[in-house]
Amino acid sequence: NGDGPKNCTGGCAKGYAMHDGNLCFDVNECHEFPCTFPEVCVNKPGGYDCKCAKGYHRGRDDEHPECIKKTEDDHAHYAKKEEEARKELEKLLEQKKEEAAKKFKENEKAYNKHIKEMRKKFQKEHPNWKMPRREDL
């Protein structure tokens, strides 16, 4: 299929073989059956991958990295795990909302206190100043 570098005088990269003295072609490692059932070999440029055969899936955790047969129990198990994760995220989001609301109220309280102090200071420094009436503005 002509993959790989041309004019390979020093040899081909791993996963490629020399052809006609100067062309490197991809080797189909799957012809050597490197995967064991229930895995199937999928050739790729310069190598291969072992994928799970139809009706099997790769375990979703470190305890089950191999291909395991799909069953209704698998679907129920993972659906339950997904629901638990969704509920945990909703709970975390609610906690974050509550924390943000609390922080907002604290900031609002501090701001109002600061404004009150600034008004007192201003009134102390300018005892004769009066707030203009709305209709005078």
C-alpha cells in the first residue's frame, strides 16, 4: 500500500517491511494472530490494536481491562453507576450554589457596612451638606 518513507536505504521503521529495495510497506501484523479471542486484531499503519469482538466490551475499570461478554447485568450495572455519578454531581453542584450564595451574602453585608462607614465619615467631614431632593436634580 506504499505507506512509510520512500528510498529506505537504512531499513524501514517498526511495523513496515522493505519492498523493491527502496519502498517501505505496512506489515499486516494481524496475519500472525497476535490477539486472542474475544479480542480481534485491527491493523493500523506501523502496528495493530486488539479490539473486543462483537458482543464483548472492554472492562471499564482497572480490575477488568480484558474483553468481557456484554450482558443485561452489565447494562444495569453501568446504568446504576452513571445514575450514582449524576446524583453525586447534582449534590456537589447544589453545595457549590449554597457556598456561592453564602459568600455573596457575606460580601453584600461587608459592602453595605463599608458604605455606611463611608457615609458617616463624609457626614462628619461635611456636616452642612444635604442630599439634594430628587425634583431638584
